[in-house]
Amino acid sequence: MAARRASSKLLPSFLLFPKVIPASPAYFSTQIVGESPVLVRDFIHAALYDPNHGYFSQRSGSVGVLDRSIKFNELQGRKAYMKHLDKIYKQGDISWFTPVELFKPWYAHGIAEAILRTANLSVPLKIYEIGGGSGTCAKGVMDYIKLNAPTRVYDNMAYISVEISSSLAKKQLETVGEVGSHLKKFKVECRDAADSSGWGVEQQPCWVIMLEVLDNLPHDLIYSENQISNWMEVWVEKQHGKSELCELYKPLEDPLITSCMEVMGLPKDGITRGTLGVLSAKSLWAKLLPKPRRSWLPTGCLKLLKVLHGALPMMSLITADFSFLPDVRIPGERAPLVACKKDGSNSDHNNYLDAKGDADIFFPTDFGLLERMDHYCSGWLKPHESKSSKGKKRRTIMLDTSSFMEEFGLPSKTRTKDGYNPMLDDFKNTKFYLSVPTHNTK
């Protein structure tokens, strides 16, 4: 959802959630989980998005909005930039600023340029944005198209924001409405983009933008007692007679979990085999030194991609997110950071169950796995199939943020006097993923 971590060596402490005293007990523990157990993804979804108790419902103001663009060319260097940021953060109870906000309008302009270079402008340009935050990206993209594209492209374009938060949806209309002509082309649909019932089927080419969305999508968790035991689903339930939550392990049955494991190539029995089905050396060693295993599955991403490819079969996708998160305390592959801010102090939690409406939960994105899921959901790649260029339905590319902005943006606009450029230098753990359809139909 936001640029909360860029580089553990480059960002100041207030962007890195410094370790402080443990946070106070969560406020909404009894409402997040009822009397019946829920899958981990449902717990995370409620903890983040419940309309009454979810983090983004309660803390929509924690996403910062700058009153004016930062004049990077007037700053001496990194020290001056950090001092300026420190001042901004202290002006309000802000947990983070998104990159599109910190570097407005230049970040959004780079995205708009990538779209204009790739889009088929012989048909009306239609853009969907999932999780548009405060509307800064939408306004920046529309500003750029108005100024740089042929007049007919801007006049005939449509920009649809799909936003789950009603308060952010309202903010987006205010932001985009700063330019009167934009409002005729812009609308917000306040709904969950991963709910297929909210979509029809759009056969025309279109673009989908997702900035810092994947990191906040619900994930599932699977667990095994050791490296050669069967994987099990993890559920969350209340302890008997208490408000505290605990994990419950069940055999694999959930279709979304098993589907995600197939795409990832994870065997259900948890045993890694080599050629001819022979146990690998790793599995043999696991018999001697067994240890519990946990694996976080991006089931929310898989579900969203299935919905998007079903509703928008000719979509082009551009998404940016974290490829790595430093100092993660929670165990498991692709484990999240769980962080909260209270009375101006940031704190990381040791357990994801501590997040019950008062903490953010965000995950790193495995971009190689994202590409595989994208191809799978487009109907091209089947589980266990190797990649082949023959008949591929999508053309994809992954770029780190600096490479993307050097290609499509105007990096000179975010450069300080001494040459330091936070948009290029600080966001080393973020990447862009672009995916466009080909003409292959088989």
C-alpha cells in the first residue's frame, strides 16, 4: 500500500519503524475473529479492511498527503532531504508517504509515459487503478496525458478507481477534482477489486495500475512439523475463555490454497524429490535434523489476478511493490512485517496475530512468482509446465524502480544539488512489473 521501507541503509529511522517498547494490546481483538475459526487470509483481510475495525478504515489518515510538491532541485543533498521529510512527518500523525506522493507529480508522470508508449491509442484509453490511495496517481497520470498526448486521447479517456475504503474514495474525488476537466473522465467505484461480482467483462484493451497493492493483499499460511511432514492449512481461532488468538492446523482442503501451491510447485506432502521421484539430499537430511516449516502463500494476489484476467482479458498491467523487506521478525518464507504507530512511535510486532485493527500488515512480492501467476491466470501457463515463448499470451518485464524511472520518467526533477536522487537511490527494494497481452490466442 505504501513506501514504508526503501533501503534499511538509506532511509531515516522514522521510515524504518525503529524498534521500541512493545505496542499496547490491540483494540479490536474480539471483533476481528468471531466464535468460529477463520483462515489466515480472512484474519488478515479483516485486520486490514473490516469497515468498522480494519486498519485502513481506522487509520486512513496515516497515509500522508503533501500540501505541495517537494522542490528537490532546491535541496542541497540527502541530509537536507531527510531534514525536510522529518519536518513533514512531525507535522501530523503520518505513518508513511507513498512514492507517488513523495515524488509527485514525477512518479505518476513516469507511469503515464509508460502507458502512452505502450497503449493502442487507436481505441479510447481506459485505465483502472486498484487501491488509488489519495488520488495522487490518478491526477498525475491524467495531468500528463492532458499535456502530452493528442487531444483526442485525453478527451476520450476514462479513469476508473476501484477503492475499498470509502474515506479514500472521497479523497480521490477531491484530489482529481482540482482539475475540473478530469472529473468528467474519472469515477470511483467503492468496492473490493478481488470480488468478481463487482466486475462485468471488458473486451476492449485497457490498463490496470496497482501501486503498493500486492503487499497488503491477504496471504494464507501453511505449516508442517518438519521438512518431510505434510503441509497443513493454518487457521486462527480464539482461545477458550480468552480473547487471545491462537493457530489451528488442518489438512489441506481449501481450493485457493491448493491452487496457489500448484502454481508455486509446492508438493502437498512437503517432500522435495529429485529425478525419478528419489528423495533429495535436503529431504534426507531433514530426517536427521527436523524443524518446523512455514510458508506464506500470496493467495490474495492469485485471486485478484484470476478476477482481473476474467473481467479484463485484454488488460495491460503495471504494478509496483516491495521485492524485499528488511528485519522481518515473523517466521516463514515471504513473511510480512506487522507494524503500528502510536503516540509518534513506531513498533514492529513479533507475531502477526498481534495485528487486530491497529497495525499494518505488508508482505514482500516475489516478482518471479508474480509473473508465473500472471501467466497462469491468463490461461497460458499450467501448473508444473516449464516456460516457453511459443504461444505465450503475455509479454512481461521486471524493472527496479530506478531503471523504470530512468526509462520512462524525468529523474532530473527529483535530483538534489549535489546529485543525490531519492527516487533512484532510496527505493532499492522496490520493483515495477509490466505485463501486456500478445496476439496469441492458443
